[in-house]
Amino acid sequence: MTADVHIHGVEHRFDTFTALHRVDLKISAGEFIVLLGPSGCGKTTLLSIIGGFLSPSEGNVLIGGKDMSLVAPRARPTTTVFQDYALFPHMSLRDNVAFGLRMRGVGRAARHKKALEMLDLVGLSDKGDRKPHALSGGQRQRVALARALAVDPDVLLLDEPLGALDLKLRRQMQDELKAIQRSVGTTFIHVTHDQEEAMAIADRIVVMNQGRIEHCGTPEEVYLTPKTLFSANFMGEMNRIPVTAAGQGVASPLGLLPLAPQTGTLCLRPENLGLAGEVSLGPARLEAAAFFGSHHRCHFTPLAAPDLRLIAHLPQGRHPAPGEEVELFATHPVILAPEAA
Amino acid sequence: MRALSWAYLIAMLGFILLPVAMLVIFSFQDGRLPVPPLKGVTLEWYGKVLSDRALMEALVNSLLVAFVSALTALVLGFLAASGLARVVLPGSAWMRGALIAPMTVSYLIVALGLLQMFGQVGIRPSLLATGIGHVVINLPLCFAITYAAIGEHQRSALKAARDLGAREFQVLWFVAAPMLAPALAAAFFLAFTFSWDEFIIAFLLTRFDVTLPVEIWSMLRSGLSPATNAVGSLVFLVSLVILVALELTLFRKGAK
């Protein structure tokens, strides 16, 4: 089952602190949405409001077209996967997963059957009789996922579910989450502060900062054509060059560049700088380089602007020598207007 | 240094346990007075005590009051703790303070207050009145133990239960109570022993049916006898059994 979620002008205040400023967001049924932002940006608050654990100070949330303002968490078509798993330690995995069905009055045989199906979905069908403390972190996370999905929610809320796992396991769980989401078709709303995780799993990423939505789009859009400096920086490393509009191009410390005239900050990802590309940045000297496995990370100083440092990720095959002077090119240049502060 | 610390340990244990040991030893005294020297060993006094009808009735009364009052205090304390742990109300800190406050009031004051209040509303001194008194003194204890046991882990499990569709009583019954079982058992047994030993409230709030400490007190008024030692030993035995049971079930589990 699945449903769309409409968030209308949701504002939330804690005493004197405003956690969310009039947030509007439309999420289609079956979408995998990731709320991304640094801690304190309001992403978890928004998730709690969708789940019904917090009532917004203003605005409302519609799930499947129904206003949820007066609906308690237990009656909402949502379930949550909590960051600390929140499994019931005194129950076996099967009883944990079957708990939601038991609360809905499903008979013992039927709910156990469903629980085993769900455990099978997350690859733990042979451990139904174990207790949660006998499991590893990754396995507990799977049980929490199975438990939340067992009641066929329309919308599944995931609150930094992979935060406590080590990097390798996290990457593996991301793939599994994505696969499970495709197979069940439920709308997933996932909160994280890890932009790589967001890009790995999301249909759409919602970048949040200080209680506002900075950018909402596909991973490609958010990464390659960011709308704000904040989301540009948050999505990954970025070279920033101040530019001003000048005739047909822009003036920069590197000289006149043939870009659409606009005043602001020219943003270039390190991997979009190279020895060939759309726009020439002029000659630059390699100061230092380090091999990172998938690329060489190089620090360049443009000859036209000795104070500026540009970071470029060059492909493996190329062995740059420090001191070498090369012509740098850029692809995917984005100029962002100064932040309206 | 090592010998000194052993000596200190033995002296300390002796200081604590010697009175109890004397009580138990002289309950077997073959003579009229429970004082040294030990003239011989007999079970006569135990036989006498166990066939004493008033004493046995008091013992049953005590068990009944202890059980019912401990259970009532536990249920009320558990509900209060889960409620206050769940939501932050204006004045939550004051409510917690008010719930724990009776712990700081002497039993005598509590008993006097209850005596006057029961006089007003027409509850006669009885086992019921004593039981209510014991709930008053044990509720803060049960609340404090349960409240302290509710951590972030429990909170999020309770939240998860609500999220999965549990009603509030189902959350308490299926999730909160089992998760807090060790704390609840500890609170119950502590409340039980406190009620079982309690004298002042029981003395002021009972009349015809009395609890065991009150009965022992009236025995003492007619002078020392190995019989009082025998009763005392039996009371001690009950407390000991509860303690050992606690040790074997709860504390060992917690240490694992």
C-alpha cells in the first residue's frame, strides 16, 4: 500500500526556537524521499510531525488526501523505523515483527505467517525465535524495518536508520533499502545527514537548513545544479570563485570567462575540473597531489590568481607532477547569486 | 594492613549481625528467660508460638496487608512513573517532587495525619486503614524506582509500540511492564518488606485485627520470653527468604 503526502505550510516552534519555517512539500505515492541536512536543520522534527509524534504549531499534513491533524500516531497509515531500532527486548523477533498485527487484532497463526514473510524479506527468516540482544546492529535494523513494514503502512518513516552502522554495512543496507522499497512500493521518507547515503537511495532529495527547504530535486539536480550555496556545499566539496557579470561573459580573478553573465559565486566540483572540458580556466600550476584510489586529488594555483587554490580530482591514469603547468578546464559550471541573508 | 581490613570487616559484620544472631540463638533457650547462659536447646517456644492463635492471625494479617498494599503501591507508582516519563507537563518537576515527598515525612507524622483524616471521613482503625497507610509510605518508593528505570531506550520502545497501533493500556501491559519487570519486582519486594516490618502506622491505625509487629509489641509488654525471640526469628526468616529470592532471580540476572 502506498499514499502521497502533502505538507502545507508546516511551522513548528519549541518555546523560543523555531524548528520549521512554513515548510511546503508534496511527495508522490511510492516515492523514496530523503530529507537531508545537518543536525538541527529540522529534518527529524518534520518526520516526527508526519508520524504524529509532534503537532505542528501551524499548517497541516495530508496523507492520501486526508488531514492528519487530529489523528494519533497509532491511527495514522505511517510507521517509523527509529534510529536506535526501539525493538522490544523481551519479545522474540517473530513477536516483534508481529506486534503491529497483534494490535490490529490479527489472529496468532496469520500474524506469525506474515511475520515470517517479513523476516524473509530482510533475510532473517531463520532467526524468528531469537531475542533482539542476540543480533548484530545491522540485523536489528532489519528487524526494525520488517516490524514497521509488517502492518502494510502507506508511508514508512525512517529516522537516520543507518546512523549507527559502520560504513561498509551502511552501503550494503542502502542497496537493500532501495530494493525493498521498490518491491513493496510504499512511500519511504528517510532522514539522514549523509549526502552520499541520500544520493545512493533517493528518488528525490530534500536539502534542509535552519528549518527551511533549500532545494528539492533528484540527486543529479541537487548535486550538479544546486540552487543555493548551502546545498551546493552540503552535497560535496566545491571550488568557489567570485564572479561579476561583464558584457557577454563574467569577470573573475582568472580573467574573463565565457559564461552566461551573472554576478555571484561560480561553483565547480573537484571532479568537474580537468585537463579537458567545456570552459577553459587558463593555465595553472600543480602545487601538490595525492592518490585517493579512485582519483588523484590535486591542488592547483591559477597563474592569473596566485592567491586562489583550486582542487581538482583527476582520473587514475594521469600522473601529475608537482610544479607542472597545465591548462585547466571546467565542466558543469554553476553560478549562484549571493545568499539573500 | 591486610589483616587490619579483615579485622575491620569482621568487626563490622559482627556489629550488624550479632543482635540478630543472639535473637535467633536464644529463641532455642531451654529456660524462662532469653539471656545467657544458654541452658540447652529446645523447640518448645517455636511450638508454642506456632500454636498461638492470636499470633498466627496477626501473621496472616501482616502477609495480607503487605501483599495488597505493596501491589497497590506498585500499580499506582508504575502508572504515575509511565505517565510522567511520557509527556512533559507544566510543573512535571513539581509533580515528581510531590509524589516523592511522603518519603521524607516520618512514619509517625504520616500515621497521625491519617488517623485524623480517617476520623473525619469515618474510616475506623483497621487493617484497611493500615494498608492505606502503607500505600502512602510505599508509593513514593515504587514511583522513584520505576521512574529511575525508564531510560531513553524504554521511551523509544514505548513510542514504537504506539506507532505500531497499540492503545495506551496495551503499551503499558505488553511493552512497558515486561521491559521494566526487574525494577517492578524490586519495588514490589521492597514495598512488601517495608510493610511487613512496619510498626508505628500499624500500631496507630489498627484496633481489633492487628499486624504481627503490633502483636509482638503487646507480647513484649508482658516481659521478655524466648517466645518473643522465636517470633522475631520467624519474621527475620521471612525477610531473609524474600532477600534470597530477590538475589537469585533479579540481581543475578541484572549482573549477567
